[in-house]
Amino acid sequence: MTQEQSNVSIPIGIQTAIKNIKPISPYVLEMVTNTSLEDLSLLDLARKLSFEPVLSARILDATKAAAYGLSKEVESVFQAVSILGGRRVLDIIVASSLQDSFGKSFLTVEYDIWEHSLLVAYAMQGMLRELDMFITPLARGFTTGLMHDIGKLVLLQYLKNEKRDAELAEFSKYAVSGGDKAIDAERILFRVTHMDIGAYLAKSWSMPEEMVTAIANHHMKDKRRFPNGLTRLLVWAHTLVDKNLTPDQKRSMLPFSIIDKQEELLASIQREVDNIIFFFEK
Ligand SMILES: [Fe+2]
Ligand SMILES: [Fe+2]
């Protein structure tokens, strides 16, 4: 089976762990995968949101934080969407729809994976804005970044279910930034990788094939084999935020137009992540 294919067989115990991961609601998926900023109508977005009470409450909350200092009270979702802007609202919707799965405590490895995933998600957006080419809609890029390591949550859950405490402690150590060694260890320990499981999950949630393929291949090294533009973007975003890579390694992977802007781009990505974490940690 080639790496591009995502139809791997998932061991039974791991399938049980998959059931513990809360799917993204079809409503949220429809909104983020089909929306490009150009045709995003704030009125339409607010109207759709008004049918989702939990999300509406979160958006109102985020607006109060963002609009600190405004004399007027934020009372309606439409008002909130106008203040925050469509882009920000979509980010919050996706990040909050996954946050329940990732865990809310600073001290868990799940939280660290969520934070890493946010960095990659904002790196996807930042690069899409920087690159002078259309690869994918911003919202789809963001969601793919946020979802890319969700397979790791399943593997952690599986070890917890099986009460394999020693392996759980070991896996937790390298789960966030283990690189290739961690992937080899996954193959030995679980017979599948977090990329296989992420792709399997994305497929079972009816995400577009382009996203499934990108998640399945996000650790691909050979630039000539990238199966689609979204995979290429995901590998670039991952490379940009990876603290374990040397400047030379980054240079060999990143597109030419990004190489000289790395520091600037990373600083703005970090600011975006800090803002959204501040919102969730309130
Ligand atoms: Fe990752
Ligand atoms: Fe990964």
C-alpha cells in the first residue's frame, strides 16, 4: 500500500478509541470546507450561528474580550460577527469544536498537541496569505492544520483504555515533537501511525478527499511526491513551526518566497495563537 492511500486497516482496540473522539459537527464542517473569505456573507454566517446556541455563546464571549473598551454591550450574534469579522469567527468555531477533544488543562499532553495544531493551523493561513498562489480556501487550510495530528489523541486514548501506563508515559514524552523516531515507534507499538488514524477519522467525518490525503501524508519528505497542493502547504506549515529543524533543513523544504520572511511570519503566527489561547483560557 502506498503512503498516498488512506485505506489502512485500523486495529480493533484503536477503533474503540476512535469512538471516544468527538466528531466535528457536519454544520461546522460544511461551513469551513465550503467557505472562502471572498464569498463569506456575515449575515449568512450570523444566521447559521444563531441555530447553534453553544457556538453563539462562545462567539459572544470572544467578542466581549476583543471589544474590550467599547461602550456598547454586545447583544446579538450578528453584532458580534460584524465586530470580529468572518475570518476570526470561523477560526473560533473550528478551534472550539475540536477543543473538547484535545483537553482543557495546560498540564496534559493533549493540550500540547492542541497548541501545536493551532500553530500549524495559523501557519497554514499565514503562508496562504504570503504565497502569491491559490492553493486552498483559508478556512480549509486552517482546519487541515488543526486536524493534522488528531490521530495522536486516538493513540493516547487507546493506551489509556488498555491501561498500558508505562507505554503511555513513554509515548506522551515524544507525542508532540518526536519527529521520525516517534513515527517508527508508532508503527512498532500500534501497527498504524497517527497519520493513518487522522486520515481514517477525516474520511469517516466526510471531510474532502484533499484534506484526508494531506493528513495522511503530512510527514512526507520527498517534495516530488506530494499528492496535492494542500499536502505541500501542510508540510511547509509544519516545517515553519518545527523548533527541532536546523535553518538549513528549513531552507531545503520551504518555498523560496517564505525563506526570508520566516521570523516575521512566525512572530505573527505566535501572536494569533496567543490570542486564541487567551480566549480559551479565560
Ligand atoms: Fe504535527
Ligand atoms: Fe504529525
